[in-house]
Amino acid sequence: MAADEQRLRVAVLGAGLIGIDLTDKIHQSRKLELALVAGRDRDSLGLRRAAEMGHPTTAGGIRAVVDAGSFDVVFDATNADSHPEHWAALRPTGTTLIDLTPTGLGTVIVPGVNSHRSAAHRHVNLVSCGGQAAIPVLYAISRRCTPTYIEVVSTGASASAGRATRLNLDQYIATTSAAIRTFTGAGDVKVMVNLSPARPAPPFRVAMTVLTDGISPAPVRTSILAAAQAVRAYTPGFQVTSLAVEPGRISVAVQVTAGGGRLPPHAGNVDIINAAAVLLAEQSAAVSR
């Protein structure tokens, strides 16, 4: 059987900033065949770029995806308000839906933490870009101690936050907070988001503060650095930029620099969640074959 015939047939729903980069990443994949990019504006930059790369496009949104036939995987890169409708439309088709919006619906998956569970579920949620950056580190910490309070502050460039991201900030905070509680067991979690209009555009950064008792500094440091190394396997621009382990307090800051494709370096927020989405789809391809 030819290599192309072994690829999973996938579609991207949404042609904004996230959809554009997803199209690039899937285009480069040897395990995924991008059979459709669906938006709502036929003149959008995302649909034009997808067409330039030779991929079928449509301005018919979710209805066009359903009418196009069977897909192994659909990536929802639209917004949290529209996602429930998309899942309702796709659920009867047997398609796996990977949700890149902060709805909190579906099974929450973070590569390196519980990605082994993704193949068993047809409705997968990737939390948020901040969640994808913070949760591997926070989960590693929680394996070494019991957090009593966690604070996460994500800072990104305004230029790397599209309209849907701005509209979904409340859902972003709620979904990220809930996922952090689930993966760490911490009862008190606070999540904050800053969008900076500074020029030059700042890189995507996530600062984490964890209050806990019974810290053993060396094992905690080792676990954090190992978690960062695991994230770099699919997001090479992920780096721990500061790390302090003190009695009762752990402070960690990470930075994600986008590399390759059409993304500017400051768009690490887009890079990490899209890299996670493509990784999960490729792992699904490996299992299904």
C-alpha cells in the first residue's frame, strides 16, 4: 500500500490564525492527508493559503465538512461558542474531533501527561495554549508534592491572539483552571492572561507559582526539567527560563518560541497547541494502522 493511502483523512474547521498554522503543520505531516479546510469567509487569508498549497477549501463551515464525507479526524480551530454545534454535527459520523477551543467539553488531553488516553476517545479537548504550556510542568510538580495553591500567568503578543481567542478569554480562564485542578489535585487555582501590544512583539511566556509543603528541591527540579524535555520533543521552542525551589514555594517560568512554518517567533501560543493537536492525530494514525 502506498504511503499516501495509509494517511488519515483530516479536515481543519476554521481559517484564522490557528487554522492557518494547522494547515501548514498538517501539510508537512507524513501521516495525515488534509482533505478539506473549512471557513466562513471565502476571501479569508486562511482559505487562500490552503488553496495555494493545493488543499480543497470551502466557505461552508461545519455543514460543508459534514457533507464532504467521512473524515478520520477533524480539528476545530474556531471558537468555544460554536464548538458544541460542531460536535453535535460530527458525533453521528464517527469522526474524531480534536477541539482547540477552550470549551472544556470532551476528554482533556495534554501530550506527555495523558496522551496515551487519546486514542480511546472521539472527542478530545486541548484546554488552551496556556494549559498546554503549564500543565506538563505542574503535573510533574504534583507528582513530587501536594500543591495547595497554583497561580498561572500567561503573557502573549496581541498579534498572536485572533478574534476567537479574544472572545473566549472567560472560557480560556475557566477551562484552564479546571484542567489544572484535575491534573494536580490543587483546590485553589488562579489563572490570568495578559495580551501585550508591545513592539517588538514579546514571546509567549507562562509564569507559574506553586505553594506546597514538603518540598524536596532536587527531585522537583529534575521532574520539571524532564517534563520540559518531553514537551520539546513536539514543540522544540519550549524552554524553562527560570526555576526557583524554596521552602513552601516553587516558581517556574517557561517561554515558547515558534519555529519553522509561517509563524513569527512570538506566536509560541499558536505553535504549542497546534503541535499538540497534530501529534495526537499522528499517534491516532499509528494506532489505527
